[in-house]
Amino acid sequence: MLLTLTRLGEQLSRNLDEWSDIIDIPKINAQKENLITGIIFNLDEQTISLHEVSNYSEDSPYAYRNVAIKGGNNKATYVCCDTGKIIQIEKTFFGKIDNKGNLPAKGEFQEYIDNKFPELRSTLLYQVLAATFSLRERFLEEQWNKPETIYDNAFDGNYKSNGSKSSIVLTYAAVLSPKLGIQEITRVSALEGYEKFIRLDRLTQPVSKEQKISYASGSSKENVTSVAFPNRYSINYMFVETTLNYAAGFNKNNFHKNYQVNSEEQLYLERASEYLLKTQQISIAGISHCIIPQFLSKKTVNYHTILEETYKKSELLFQGKVFAGSITSIEDEMQEGDIYWLNFLAFESDGNSFKTINLIKDVSKTHFEKVLKVFEDTDLLFKTLEDAVAWQDVMTEYWNQEKKSGPFNLYNIYQLIPLRKDKEKKNNALSIFKSILETRKINTDILFKHFTELILCHRFGRYEAYKNVKKFSDDAFDFAIRDAVFKYLAFFKVLTQLKLSNYMEDNNLTETEEIIGIEETTSISDYQQRIEKFFEKMNYKDYQKALFYLGRMLNSVAYIQKDKKKTVLDKLNFNGMEKNDIQRLRNSLVEKAEQYKEVGKIIFTDARFHEFFHYNDWNINPQEALFFILNGYSFGINVKNNKNL
């Protein structure tokens, strides 16, 4: 992985200069007027005011030296920053109160120069830093350390009316002091000594003519030193000494000796990390992951192009929004013969640290594309069953008040596996996705357990306990069942096609089934033909058919009772249906049909239930039994006409 990061960073470096690594590009709102302003320190008059407001451009971060903030406990040395982080200007020029409550004696920038670069004390920059500290009390009294103050001064106190239209992206520090020879308002970044400071602090690389092995590339190079990445928000901290991770084979006591990298390659690693964290982050099961590719060591590839395409594919597999195109159309854009593996790194970071919390690793291009293709094929299969499954309705979501149908993918499955809010660190959906991508078998009993928990959530309205379950209104419980059942069925199909489960493998048709499927399609009802077609496509076994028909009986009797507050659904054990529960439910359904003099509506389904239900040879998982009963119950529920078939 390090080699890939190094090569990616090398490609990214072709059009970059040395400032590209240390300049921070702020986020801008394209819907607003983006502006820049500055705080003027008048050292002779001992006043603070706002400089003129100007338009922001792509060159602004470079022109005003918006240097990226270092992580950790590094001293603030920033003369330009995001307006929302104006506190950095305060710390730079006026320091901060320490943990014991002691007031600062100087600004952090001045303190940093005193400690690290005393040779800069003779510069105009240092003189200004020392003189500006006298304005500390005024700076705090007038609340220049708050973005609101910047906006109110920029808009003459009319921030509320102008703030929605304009955004002050950057605020820089400027100075005026004829006594120091500064006759005009001048940005601190333009003062003599500033560029030299940046070069010493950020741009100077160690020099060593001794040839050593660089761990990143495995080549012998000059300027090989222990790694020291300045930005703590970095993928490269996967390799740090404290957590080891990918450096697990190193002797901890000799870590700094063993993990040494050429200074230029360190720069490449940082550039690659920054690029990936900005462009390759994607949510998987509700957790942010970064996509990190691996290529054959001797393969020459266009990293940028491949990363763009792998990101599109990852969106297609993991995201919940609507997409144009498919895996097939994306494949056409890829270079033939590209061989690579993908790693999906989940991490936590506060900007000062980088902690790996999950890693889906070594996912081959072939398997990744196969997963995508199987999901797409399964989506198409269920669309062919539209008259039975109502797949279009099942897959309909609301985006910005608009109904749209998205792709069937892992995001849909994420919504089916309830994740409790009080157990943040346990993500069962992510564990399942990891198994799929790393080609490990899936235990279907676990899936039925998750299904049961999902149905209980819908039945009793437990939505507040979960963070990822789609909410249905009380009167839409039938649709909640339908969506859950058929998405789980589709997921079982996916797992079977990927050979990660044999749950829905093809069955050998009995003679009766062959006759029904071929010869009797003209004599049986259209409704029954749909059921038989569904059984054939799903490869149902006898016990699954029995439970399905029991579910159809349940649906029929519930429909008879549609105007009643209490229905036969209350006789269903939503925690799972044991053998005796199943028998009791069947008897109750017959009794209710007789009570309402509607036995004719269940005669056929009851007969089919008995045909396939083998009471003396029954050892089916109760949660699985519940699933197939609800499968039959929800079969044919259609939003269009809002009725049961």
C-alpha cells in the first residue's frame, strides 16, 4: 500500500510547487458571494480595525498565505485563516492562557521563533510580532476573536441581512506602523522575514548523502530519515509507532530505525494522503471510509483515472442516492488489463490524530465488480417479478420531497440491519459488508435475527432506538413488512450468486412442479401463475412454500378484518414462530374465516399449506419461519392501488 501511495503522490506532484503542500484551500459556498478581509493592527495608534473587503478567488489562499494549521500541540504561526477559525489569529499574536490560568507573556508566533529560529529575531516580522502583543487587551475586549465581529464590521452591523448572501471565507492579519517603517497597510505575510520563516519551518528538507533503504519504495536513496509527517490528519498515521497497524512486523524498540523513508517520498506520501482523504471518502454502513487502491508493484498506471472510476463504482455499491448509468457503463470507461485491489479504511480523527477503526482489505477488482454486477442483475430479476413483488414501489425513496427509485445495493441492506444508538461501536451491517467484500461466508441465521429485530422495530415503533432504520407510519406496517421481506430475499439471491451462501440454490423440481410450471399455466389462475413463477425464480423448498401459503391465509383473514382494530396479526409471534405456534396460527385463521363465513377465501391456501407442511419433520429456525410467513402475507401488496391482491 505504501508503494501505491508513493506513486500516486509522485503523479500528483507533477503540476505542484512547494507551497501546494502547506496552503489550505478553504471550503466555499458557490451559492454565496465569497469574500476576503483583514484585521489591521495599527501599532502606533494602538487601534484595531477591519481592512477593505475584496472578492475571493482561487489564487487567494496562495496570495494571502493561508497556511494549513498543524495538528497536535504545535504553536500557532498563522497570519491568515478561515474566518470561522479566527481564534488562530488570536493565538498567533496574543497567545493563550495556560492550564494553570497564567496569562501569556507573548504571542505563540513570537515564542516559536524564540525557541526554534532565534536567527529571525532581527527581522521586521519579529519586531511586528513583539509590538502587536500590546494590543492583546483591546483585541479581546472588542471581540475580534469571534467571526461575528468580523461580519458586523464588514457589513456595518448588518450581518443578519447580509450574512445569508455573502461569506467571508478568509481573514488575514495586516499591520500599519510608520515608526517601524511600515507606511502603508501591509499584510504580515508580506513582511521581511515571513517567507524565510516558512522556508525554515515548512519547506526545508533534511540533507544526507548516505545511501539507505527507503521503506516506502524499497529502493536505496539519499536523504532517508525516520518518518515525521507534519499533518496528523493523514492516512500515513496508519503506520505510526503507537498503533503499528501495517507496521506490525517491526520491532517497536527499533521502529524509528526500521521505518525510514526518503524525504521526497515522504512528501509524496503526504500528497497522496491529502488527495485520498479529500476525494476518496465514502460512507459504508454509516461510517466514513477512505478508498485506498493497491497495484502490482511493476505496473505503470494512471492512478487519477482509476481512482475516479473506482469511486464511481463505490458510490454505486454503497451510496443511497439515485444514479445514472450502471456498472456496465462504468466498465467501458476503464482501461483494459488494469489489475488492482481496493482497501476501505474507516477512521476517526479530530484533526490532531488518526485512528483506524475498521479495514476492509485486499478486495480484488474482479470481486468488487462481480459484487456490483450481481446486485444489478438481482435488481433486474426482481423487476421482472413486478406484478408479484411491486419492486418499483419497494425501491422507491424520498429525496428532497421527491419520489425516486434508486439502485439495489448495500445501502439498502444497511437500512435492513438495525443498529442501536446505545451500541455505537457495534456495527453488524459493517461486519456483513466486510465479509462480502473479503469473500467470507455469511450465516443466514444471523440475517434472520436481524430481520426479526427490524420487524419488531416496525411493529412497535422503536425507531428512536435505532439510527439507520427507515421510519414507517403506523398505518403503513404492511408496506414496512413488504419492503423488508423482498429486500432481504433479494439479498439472499445476491449472496447465493456470490457463493457466500447456499441458501437459495437451485432445487430439483418435482414432477408436480414441472407440470404446474409447463402444462397447467393455461388452466390455473393468473394469481396462482404469479405465485408459481415467484417460487421458481426464488428456488423455494417445500417448507418455505408451506409458510408462504400460511402467510397468504393470514393476509386473507386480515383483509376480512380490515375494519377491526384488533386482527389476526396479533396472533403472530413477531419474535419467531415455533412449530406449535405455526399450527395454532393456522387453526386460528380457519376459526376466524368460519366466524366471518369466508372459508372459501382460504380453502385453496390452507390446502397448499398442508401439502407442504411436514409437522413431524420440522426443525426450522423460528425467525426464518416468521420471515416466510410474512413473505406470503406481503406478496402482492401494491402501493398503486393500495390493496392486497
